[in-house]
Amino acid sequence: MIVKRIRWIGRSRSDLKEFPDRVQRAVGHALWGVQMSEIPPSAKLLKGFGNAKVWEIRENDSSGTYRVVYTVEFRDFVAVLHAFQKKSKSGIATPQQEMDLVKQRLANAKALYQKGVE
């Protein structure tokens, strides 16, 4: 079985490191499954990205709701695009400013992939 590498885009890794330890472990376990071509139970396909295959891992903790957004669009790696704590008190939708950042980082990841940077 081929294990895809993780490619951290922008501040996604350092942002994840600020999450509570339990959330970091749960996300790490979920990302390991993604690297093995699995879809974790905590993952949901994000709408609005066409065929980019952008997913969101959701983890809840007593301190709040945390999300990690990634794409499996690339053959050689999983690109982790964003990690953030959802602060909205109402609704389940991802805030627009977070979606805009995901779109920007997805474009950055595509540019890196086209240049052959791994």
C-alpha cells in the first residue's frame, strides 16, 4: 500500500499545533487514515470547490469545535490547507473568511504541484 505524504500549506501545521492535545491526536489519527486513502468518520466533503476533493475533519472538545481542511486532489501527497477553531455560535457553515483562505491555499498547493515541488 502506498502512503501519501502530508504537505502543509501556509500556517496549517503551526495552527494545528495550537489545538488542545486531544484534538491534535484525533486529527493526526484521521490524517494517517487519509494518507492510507481512507475517509475518516470525522471528515465531510466541503462544497464549493468543484472537483478539488476538499475535505474537512471536525473535532469537538470542551474548549470548542476545531476543523482541519485538506485535499486529496494530488496524486503524490495530501495537502493540509487550513486548521482553525470555529468560533461562530450559530450555524454549522464554515465562515466565509475561512473559506476564502482555503481557496487561496488550494491555489497555492496547485501551483506548487504544477511546479513539481513536493
